[in-house]
Amino acid sequence: MRRFRPGRARAMNRVGVALAALCLGGGAAAETVVLDHVTLFDGTGSAARPDQALVMTDGRITWVGASAARPRLSDATVEDLRGKFLMPGLIDSHVHLGLVDGVDQSFPKYYDRANVEAQLNLYAAYGVTSVYTLGTDGDLIHQVIADQRRAGRIDRARAYTAGRGVVYKGSYGGVPGLEQSVATPAEATAMVQRETAKGDDFVKLWMDDEFGTVAKRMPYEVSKAVIDAAHAADKKAAAHIFYYDNAAELTREGVDVFMHQVRDRVADPALTAAMKRRGTWQLASTLSREASFTYTLLPFVDEPFFSRGVAPSTIATLKSQERQRKLAASPLFPKYPPVLRNAMASLAAEVKAGVRYGMGTDSGPTARFPGYFAHWELELMVKAGLTPLQALTAATGTNASFLRENESGLLEPGKWADLLVLDRDPTRDIRNTRSINAVYVAGRKVPTIWQTCVGRAADACGTAKP
């Protein structure tokens, strides 16, 4: 199977540029900031290190190490972060952008640049500094991303896209209002060629039947065509799956990553061994998605960490008796508790078997809330049996390594200084990711969720209590 890794020359070039900026950064235009005396988690999976310093110049990390050894730069701004914790910004590997207003979902009504960028701002406020958007984008996403990469030093979450994912005609997947269906392997190949030519970072396909409510799943000859066309374009192929048998066959076909867990049963040693052997990642488990479907009223609607990020009208809708009765009456509602249990157990089995895994939420559709769900996902990953350090590594360094274009996720020279400063140690208690003190994107502070009050006057949410 094709392997995708950042080129050594490119990596060495980034480090060289960073070192040059550190050594020569005394020019009048350079902006150098030092975060000093901080406990630092670097995203590699190594334990957090106390009394560290990080230097960033013009948005890039230029030095990381012990505070006692840091360079003394006369023109640098130094922030003393004693008692704080520094880590890479979170990366959500499975989101959908621009689909909703409140909890009302409509691609034709709401998918525009203003809504996409507002959601990227909200992700950043929650410390999610990169997102991978999964197959429900219109063509405007390519302009948004091109503008981000041209600017480099942006002020919201970085976006990477699968563009228009591939849906088998008449089957499950995609969103109404966005044409993305194919009927044959030839049509699938042509669609992947057309979409990757627009600049997609990877390719998405759906294989599901929504608990048997859809007549047919994508045939394997079509999925094989999608995967082969993605690899021919030097792109990874990512699959939405639900069923064990589909996961097993797509692994055999050479799919690169799954964007949901096996949920009809628990992944067994035969599947996890095949995934490890073939190099198939579990990039997103979307436990928060499954968990959200087990509630008629989401349990966090009154938490300030959540409510500051949504309008009061959204909270009122979530609390309405009419909505709760409608959810409870759905024939699918009782199916989700076992689905969640299977998903959590499948993740635990994959981790034990050595399958590579990331963190992703499937946030963005109705009632799956940008930013907040990333923190809920981390909590559920730990409840599934991971350590906080494992979950944090999945959401930072591992997720970044999925795409060679993503130059963040690790605290090392040459990377973008996309950073999260916390008041409490997330490696001891995963819920401490909510104690957000500061968020940096490309070395500049952006408003945090504790400085945000959506749909109200700026002071209407009360005093921030991270």
C-alpha cells in the first residue's frame, strides 16, 4: 500500500528556516515572543516537562527547551507562565463546516464563507487550531484554504478538506443540496480526479445504510475505484464506515483511514491485526457523536464552557419539550447506547493491538457543536481506557502527521506556533483541557471561549471561570 510521509528535505528545510529566524531574528520587522517557565507537553507522546521555555518568531516555533538554557533575546517579549501548562493546539480530524445556523441544518441556506469562517473562529476559541473537514464542502472551501496558506499567520483554525466526498447514488452519505453521487466505478474515478484537481487534501467515501433504512451500501467495486483513484492522485482515502464487514473489506482494499468506529460489533483481533498490517489508521472514533445521540437533552447545555459558544436561542431549542419528545420517539433512539459501547470497546481494542489512532468528533451537523465536542471526545476516549497522555497525543502530533500539509501539532522548531495554554494539567485529568488560559494561532493570541459570548452582548455571559 502506498505510504505518505513528509519529505525529509522539507522537514529539514523547516528546521533550517526556524534556526535562521532565531539567529537572525533581530531585524526590526521580526516579532519574537518567549513563553517561559511553563510545564510543556510537546505532542510526541512524551511526558510533560516542567520549567520549559518556547520561543516563537513571526509565528513559527524557533526554540524549545529548559528555561535555564533558553536564548536571551534583547528584542523578545517574555511571558512568565509559572504554574501554567503549554501544549499544541488541538486538531479535530473529523468536522463539517458551514452547515448549520443554531441547530437548523441546510447546506443551501447556510454554507457560505462568513459561516465557515465564523465556525473556524469558534474552533480556535476552544483551542482547536486545525480541523479536517470531511466531504461536505462546496468549492469555496478551496479559496478559504488557499487564502489561509497564502497568509500563513492567520487568526482562526486552519482548515484541510476532503472537498466533496464520494456517495454511491441512492445510498447513505453527503448532504442535501451538494451533488456528490456516483453510480459506477468509472464515475467514481472521474469524480476523484475532478475533485482532487481542485486541491482536496484527501478523499472521503461513505459506506453505510443508516441501520438498514437505506436500501444499499456503496458496492466494493466502487469503493475500490475511489481508493485507487485517491492513491493515483497521491492522496489518502478516508472512509465513513459502521459495519465490521465493511471495515474488513476496505482494509483489504487499501483504505488509509477510518473516520468512524466499527459500531455494529466490537473490532476483534482479526480486524485489528489486518489494520495494523496494512497500515490502516483509526483517525476518528467520533465517540462524542454517538454519545450525543443517547440523550434527548444534552447534559452540558447549562455549562458555561458550552453555553458561551452558542446563542441563547440554541439553548432554548435544545431544552424544548417538543424537541425532546421527538428525539425520544425516533425508532433509532434506543439503538445508540449499544452503538456507543461498541465504539468505545473497538477503540480500546485497536489501541491495545497497536493500530494508529487519532481524535475526531464529526462535529458541525445539527446539535454536534464545534469546539466543545473535541473536549468531550477526549473525555470519552479516556473513559474508553486510554490515558490522558494517549488521548492528547492522538489529538495533536498524531492527527497532524496524517497530512503532510499540516505544519503544526508538535512543539518543535519549524512548526507553526499553534498553541494552547492551560491553567491545569491535562495529563493528570483530561477535563483540564477546558481550563483554557490562552490560545495562539501562528504565534498570536486569539480570543478564547472564556472571552466569547455568542449571540449576546460581550459582557452578558458573566465573568470567565476557566
